[in-house]
Amino acid sequence: MEMHTDVLLVTANVGSLFDNVGEIEGDWLREFFTTVHMYKPRFVALHFQEVGGKDYMMNMGHAENFFWSIESSSEMADFDRVCVYVDSHFKAVDSFTALGSMYFIHKSLKNILQYDFNVNEFKDISGHNKYVGSLEGVTSVEKEKFPKNFWPDFKWSRKGYMRTRWLIHNQGLDLVNVHLFHDASNLIACNSSPSVYSANRKKALRYVINRISDSSYSPFPFFLFGDFNFRLDTLSLVQNLSMSADIQTVKKDSSNEVEKIICEEKDNDHKVLLHIETKLFAYLHQAVFRENNGKELLKYDKEISEFDDVLTEEEIHFPPSYPYSEDYSKPTQYMNTRCPAWCDRILMSHSASDIIHRSEEDEIGVVYDTLGSNICMGDHKPVFLFFQMKTITH
């Protein structure tokens, strides 16, 4: 007989919660709890990236409080089993990823086991299980930072993946928290299509998929959710946005290095339409990125198409998830530091897509959306997927 288990997956890059300690957190939590209350899932998975923010040495304590405030909240009281993994050991430079994963199991969900990668078998879960630190020797999680040679030209950053494996009513699945490399410079991102950054992400994502599909543990359907840092194909987009404009490139005096790209309208007093620098992407008509949920821009979102053989995704009907203003009063405004993009995603294997119950008209069905679309949630809007998972009962 087929049964369904209601599942909520959430991914959130929370770096700016710690860079603005205390300001955003209350609303962020309320928005998350409201979503849990609305969909009433039996199993919740929360994947965080950039735990502790930029000043993680100073703010890791705040991060641990943040996790505790979710874990101990009255809103989550009906989830009687909790597993928390926080990679907070920043002194271990070779392995620190700043990833955090939380899993909540509702008291009504009886038939669930978690995998122990050490003894290669599923085990029962009870109570609250909290692992904070380097996660070394924790056998229910697999964590890896990307090797240094993936990112030769830049500061080696906190990027990697973390996997847990579950058996819910005899249906196995892998849940993988991932954080891929960002675009360091908007100017370099414009140089080629696809950009050098996009190529780096592709390599890193292939690496993750190969690692979780290798034969040491039998492959399971998987959900891969995190901050993929996928960016729009910047070169094609800029060419399109500036089609009827005069383009000037400004170079640094001494070298031949481009410092700015400025696109001015041909008439209309030569108004600046688009101004790009290393960390500036200022477009005159910013509303375009939001209208109709950014539908016009989706054709520039090309990075996932390289993975059609192994990955799929629900249809996107929400505006780009990054980079939102961190100004409390401008929750729907983008910052003009980067071209807006769908960085935060919930991807899945084709086999995982097959275990999503596609519902009749009267049910909620599958929901793929951002959290807090009208509230300041920091520079990334969290993204969630709610669905009913097909499970097998004997």
C-alpha cells in the first residue's frame, strides 16, 4: 500500500543574520515557524550555509544560540526527535565548511531510521542529538570541504557538502547540504559565457554528485539543497540589457585591466542604464528582476541544464533569491552589488522526483517557493520545498 509523508525541506544562507546580529533573526524565525505551522510537515530538514557569517570567529556563539532557539522553541515542540549538525570548528582550516543541518521528526512519524556510515546500517533515532564542532567521528553524517585545487586563484573559502541518509517508511533518501563557489568579480563574470566561476561550480557540483553516488554505499534517491551560487549567464544578460545603449569600458591607467563597464542610453540625456564594477551591478530598471517572478530572466539561468542527466528541479515561480537588501525597510529590494540570481535551490535526483506524490486538485500538492518574500530575511531569501513523499508499507 502506498502512504504519503509530508516533508518540508528548507535551504538558507544565514551569513547576514550574524553580520547583523539580533536585527533580522526574530522575523526570520517567525517566518520559518509560520511555514511549519501552515504546511504541518511530519519531517523537516533545514540546511544552513555560512553559519556564523563573515566574522565567524566572533559570531559562532550567536550561531549556536540561533540553532538552540529553533530547537527549543514551543513551535517545534511536537517534533520529539531532533538531529543537529553544526560545523563550527573554524580553527580546522582544512575542513571547516560553516554548514549546519537540522532535522526534525514529528511525534506522529513512527517509522524512521537514520544511517550510520561507519557500520553501514540504519539505526533508530531517539531524543535530541546535537553535534557541534568539527563533526569528526560523528558517524551519522558525512562532511567534506572541497579540495584546495578546485579554487586555485582565490582565497580558499568555506565551501563543501554534508550528507545524511534516512529511511522513512522503508523509503530511503539522501539529504545533502551544499555550498558552491560564488562570483568574486562581476567584471570577470562578464568575460565569457559560461563564466570561469560557472565552470568552477560545475566541477564542484559534479564532484558532490559523484561522491554521493559512488559505490561505497548503495546509491539512494537524493535531495541536494543549499546555496549553489548559480548565477545568470551574465555576458548574455548584459548584452541583452544594453542592446540599445552605448557601452564604455573604463580601464585602469597603468594596466589593461577593466575597472568599469558603463552602458548609457543613446537618447534620454545619456542616462546610465547599467554600471558594472567588481562588486557593483547597478541596473536602472531594477523592477525587471522581480516582475512576474523574474520569469524573463529564467532563460539566463543555465547552470543546472548541464546536469539534466542526473538532476531535476520543480518549476521556479519565485524571483531571484539573492542579493536582497539587508535594510529592514526594503525587504523586496535587491542590493546593487550583484546581478540578482537564483542561488538558493532545492535540486533532486530523477529517482527522488519519482517519490514525490503529484496530487489531486484538492490537496496542497508540491510547493517550491521563498520564505519571507515581504520581510527582510537577509541577503538570501531562504527557499523551501513542501511535498508528500510516497512511502512503501508492507
